[in-house]
Amino acid sequence: MAEFDLIEILKQRCASRRDDVHLGIGDDAAVVALPAGHELVICTDTLVAGVHFPRETAPADIGWKSLAVNLSDLAAMGASPAWATLALTMPEADAGFVSAFADGFGALAARHDVALIGGDTTRGPLAITVTTHGFVPSGCAIRRKGAQVGDAVFVSGTLGDAAGGLRCLQSIDESGASALMQQKANQELLISRLNRPQPRVAAGIGLRGLASACIDISDGLIADLGHIAAASELGIDIEEECLPGSVALFECFDMNTCRTLQKSGGDDYELAFTIASAKVELMRIAMTELGCQVTQLGRVVARTGVRVFDRNGQHNVSPEKGWEHFT
Amino acid sequence: MAEFDLIEILKQRCASRRDDVHLGIGDDAAVVALPAGHELVICTDTLVAGVHFPRETAPADIGWKSLAVNLSDLAAMGASPAWATLALTMPEADAGFVSAFADGFGALAARHDVALIGGDTTRGPLAITVTTHGFVPSGCAIRRKGAQVGDAVFVSGTLGDAAGGLRCLQSIDESGASALMQQKANQELLISRLNRPQPRVAAGIGLRGLASACIDISDGLIADLGHIAAASELGIDIEEECLPGSVALFECFDMNTCRTLQKSGGDDYELAFTIASAKVELMRIAMTELGCQVTQLGRVVARTGVRVFDRNGQHNVSPEKGWEHFT
């Protein structure tokens, strides 16, 4: 199977017909048009086999996730996604792999009207780099910087599921035991959160003009709130008791483990954001309309760093760190 | 060395101060502005260690080349380069490697006023994916499609040097022998064409409104002319005798080898383009002003495929194919 055949598979499954794509896959570069009065928002993420996903992950899930982690970054900026490029490096020209990968990538792309406009297929150890492009009305991007003292700190959805899913995968591998049926359903739910993250695209767009700062949770809640705190040159205090978790998570692990997963498990791809008190009600209405659960965790404070308070009002001296490469 | 320290090295060396970069490295995504009346041009290329460059290649050369191959694609579209993202995957957090890589990448970025606006650093087998963004006045991108019967076919610079450089590296490795001084200078010149390709950015911009189709030569002349021919649904006839070559190439290899390298050696990153006869004189003046040598190779004809005629007027039945991954 030649490179051009692989590209044809990707093209057929993932190249949507957006009017603003003037030239898509098949030339030296793609040509697209940005709507007037908008800024372009660009991000890149790489997934390496065995590092960012278990090697046994289904190709369709790899395709889905490689786009999802990028769309999540656009969501955190409040951007409307538009176009993606795909750099797919794989050991051999495996049409079956590419076809399944394109199914997963294409399913998520279709859901958010993202056009695959170009890329590169190369031979090498399995790794995927996706670059996504979206846009915001000029001046409306939501940054990590911008939190103000007194702002409320919120998070979308539930925390810790993806990290719980990874633990489930590892324990299934180790024990080989078949769990009870209810337990199995819980595990599958957590694993699907790991393999098929749902980027909070609509919520991110809905937070434009409301959130004062925003980030997506990829490294872990505490680490990512730390990025908002550092960029805003302020601190964040949160209550451990407030951390939202799924029933599946609480049924699969003891409370101590759940709290650890919620605070420092990566790969949640929920949005954490700060917002002025006066805007909270508007935001709650908007998120309810989108069917997006949000939970207040705490407040922005006039110090630095992130503190997590337990039910007794004691805070961790050295809160868990999130995922960091190379350490 | 932590991920954030590596990013800081890259940021300091490669993040230029362009006015249109509204938010650069350090948030979930970058935010940039496109000038009014322009389209955005986007391309992505991956370099894998041991596949696209010898593993022994100097890190600064890898940095240079990873950007150069991308800028060459923008050049082939006639685009003005503006922004790049970098996905750098490497086995360990090696500050020395990243620093040298950033030197090479940054040197070329500075030359073309390209700002590094974001990216990702990950752990894994050495591979680099760069996505570059440029722009063209709306409707002015030069495509592969557009060649007309009777158009002249031109190429910039000289052909075969990079492929010759790769052969030099391989023969130096094998023999370990030290060449004569003149031969050494020739080899070094060819190797520098392999490791430090000069993307034809100014020439590409100069060809806007002149060339009817254009491509950069990455896979090899014949293969890449084949892409223009296929996209334009026409054929191309060229004369082998016309292929431009450097003195260094002709002094390092016999004529037969030179012709093979010129026709099918990849990695030249010269521009091959077609142009209506009426515009050739204007184009020659423009290219002379830019100091860019151009050579006519042949004509666009009303058939399909690429034919290479030798001095006796005989053409190859099956001309050399260029580089294709996975074969």
C-alpha cells in the first residue's frame, strides 16, 4: 500500500466540505479563509504510543483521541474549531490501521465540523501529531491569564474518570479476572472516558465573555489550576469535598484513591475556569442550556499557588503534582 | 530538566516579535491575526530520525531542516511565511539537544521572520513535526493544478545536490578515507545542501501571478513534476541535457550518476513551476533581481505523465520514480 492510497483513505473519511476550505488535501499546502473580524487560534498536540496511550489501544480510539486533545485546547480558548492537519507516523503502511484510525478521527471531526485539510504520513514508531485551527471574534479568546481575586473557580463535568480508566486497564491486565457485571459496566465507562474524551467545545464557546481565565485539564486538576494561578499571578483555594466525581469512579475505587485521581489524574479534558461572581448566574444558565454540568470548587485568592482544603479546613502543604513529561 | 524548561529554551530562541502574534507560547493555544484580504496557507511535515535524516545529523541541522522543509511548501504556494508550531518528540529531556536544535530552527526562522507560536514536547523516539502558516492575497495561491499546454517548465537553482550529499555521507562512513582537499570541499557543499536546505521563499512570492503551477522538489524532480502533470491533467516533456547541476555535483560523481540524482534525488527543495510563454521574460527579470537562478527544462504537453528526453531525442519509457514512503 503506497502513501498516496493511505492519504486517500484519510481524505475520504475526514475531509469535510466547509466553504472556508479553498484548497484541501493534495497540494503542497492547504488554503483556507478566516472570517472577517476574527482571530485565528492554533494548537498542536502529539500522542506517542506507549506514552500517551497504551499500545493496545484500538486504532479508532487513537484517531478519536488525537483530535480530541487538540479540540480540547481550542475549547479552553473559547474558539470555534475549523481545520486540522494530521501528521501520522507509523511503522508500516497498514491500510486496516489507517482505515480504523480515520473512522475515529472522522467521527469526532464530523461532530464538530472540523475539516482535515492536510498533513503528512511517514514511516517510524507510532506517533500522531495533530494541529487544529479555530477562530474567535477578535479579542474574545479566553486565556490562562485574567483571573481576579474573588473570582469563583469552576470545573465542567466530572474529574478522575480517565485516570481511573487507566487504572482499570492496568488491573485487568494484571489480574486477568473478570469483574462482576456492574463493576464491568463502571470500568467500561471509565475506560471510554480515557479513550474517547469529549472535548468541551460548546461549553468553551459559551464561556466567551464570561470566564476570566480558562484551561483544559490534561495534566491534572491541581497542575492545570496552577497554570491559571501562575499566569494570573494569583492563588487558587479549592475544597476537596467539592470535587465532582462520577458514580462509576466512586464505585470502582476507595474514597482516598478517588480524591487522588480527581486532583492529579490527567486526561480529563474538562474545562477549569475562573469567573467573576456577577457573571456566575448567566454562566450557569448558559451551561444548563448546553447540558454541561459545572461545579464550583473554590475561589481565586491574593497569594500564589494552589491550596486544597479538606473537610476540616486543613490544606495540603504540597498538593499532588500533575502529569509532566520527562520527569 | 523539566518540560517547561525545554519550552523556555525554544521560546527564547525562536519566538520572534511579530505584531500579528497576539498570544504566543504558554497558553492552551496561540492567537494570531491574518491581514485583511488574505487567505491562510497551512502545511505540515514530519522528520523521523533514521528515515528523513541520518541519526548522526547535528541537532542544529535537524532544527534547521525541520522548518526548512515546511517553508519550502509555503514557498511552492507563493505564501509569505508567518508562524510555526513545533511538535518535538525525543527520547529524553536533553537540554543540549534542544538548545542546539533551537539554534538551527531559530536561525532559519529569523531569516524569514517566522514566529514559533506553540507546540508540544513529548517523550518518544526522535521525530519532529512542524506546521507552518503563511498567507497570500486572496486568490493568489499557486497550486499544482493550473499548468496549460505550451507552458514552459522551469526549475530554480540546481538539482541533485542533496541526494549527492547523502551519498557522500554514506561513502565517507563506508571507506573512512579522507578525500583530497578539493573533493572534501565539494562533499561538504553537497552535504550542506542536504542538511541546511534553503527554502525558496522569496522566489515563491515572486512567482505569484506569473507561474501557472508550482511545486517544491522534495520527492525528486520527476515524481514532483508528475504531481503537477497529474493535478493539471496534462503531460510534461523535459530534456535531460537541460537539468541544472552544481560544479560540486559534477566533480563528485560520474555523469550517469549525476543525471540519476538530478532526476530522482529528493530533498532538493527547489521550486519546479510552469509558466505561460508570454510571462517568461517578466519572471526572468524578477528572479534575476532576487538572485535566483532559473532554468527551463521543457514544456507542458497535451498528454499525461512526464517524459525525459536524452540528447538523441529518445525518451525513457519508465522514468525514475521519486521518493515514496512505505515502498
